[in-house]
Amino acid sequence: MQITAKQVKELRDETGAGMMDCKKALKKAEGDLEKAKKVLREDGIAKAEKKTDRATNNGRIESYIHMGGRIGVLIQLNCETDFVAGTDDFKNLVKELAMQVAASSPDYVSSEDIPTEVVEKEREILKNMTLKEGKPEKIVDKIVDGRINKFFEQICLLEQPYIRDDKQTVRELVKQVVAKVGENIKVVRFARFSLGD
């Protein structure tokens, strides 16, 4: 199937992906624009996974004040180069993450940051609770695993459903930007302040 320059331009305008990537995606999708977008997204996330080991020594620290000064957030987001740190995609991402922290009040960046003793204590509480509910002992561990994952969704920024689209996690949002800008991006830390806490 022949892919036209007009199709490539249209896909590029909508996704921001490179021309060659757009052409390959359109060929794979047999000229279907919507399927090509899906192909680009899947390829981008796969490429993003490969970038996670690369050093991130540049980035931005962003502040966000919400509710007339009642909630404030400071967040540090790193990337590989100062060029990417200055792009609109990166700036928008760090703002979105700051708003996510203000709205959802996570305690940790990811589940890897939670101290082992906190996870073990929560697992023990959930196990006792599940046994008291009368669940069969052979499936208790499976139920507890599911509940631990829900616990992570509540307290870990990257595991939380994204406030603007709860069908994706914050981690997936970050991966989409990684795929778009072509660099590793890492949420380093954040602090949330709230009057009355």
C-alpha cells in the first residue's frame, strides 16, 4: 500500500512523532490513521521501557499552589538534557504531576520507595481482615496481593490513576512523554503542604 506525504503529515501533526516513525506506523496500519496512532503509542511505550536505565541529571523543580493557598506542592522531575527540560511537553508533565500530588496526596513516588516494614505491616493487617471475612485460607494470599496493589494505588504517585484520565496510571502518563521526547524521565521527589495538617 502506498502511503502519501499528506497522511504522514497528518499523523505527525496529531502525534508529534518523527516522520519516519509515522510512515512506518501507517504502513503497519495499512493507512488507517487511528490504527497508526495506536501503533505509535505501543512502539513509543516499548522504547520508553528501554530508556529507564539512562541517567537523568537535568530537569525542573515545579511549585503548585491550590485552593487559594491552602495546598502547596513542590516536585522535582528529572530528564537527560536541559533541552528536553525546556520543552512544553516536559513542562506540562511536571505541572500535571504537581496537580496530581495536590489532588491525590500520595506518600511515595513508587512502590519501590515504600519501606519493607510498612508493606509487611499492611500485608499482615489485610491478611487478618481477609481471614475475619471468612475467606477460604487457600485464596487469602491472592486476595491480600490484590488489596496490597490497591494500597499502592492510594499511596504511590506513579501507581495512582491519573486525575484527568483514570483509565491510565501516572506511570503510563510519564511513559507517554518519555516516548514523545525520546529521553528517560524520572520523578525524583515531592513534598505536599496543606493548612490544617
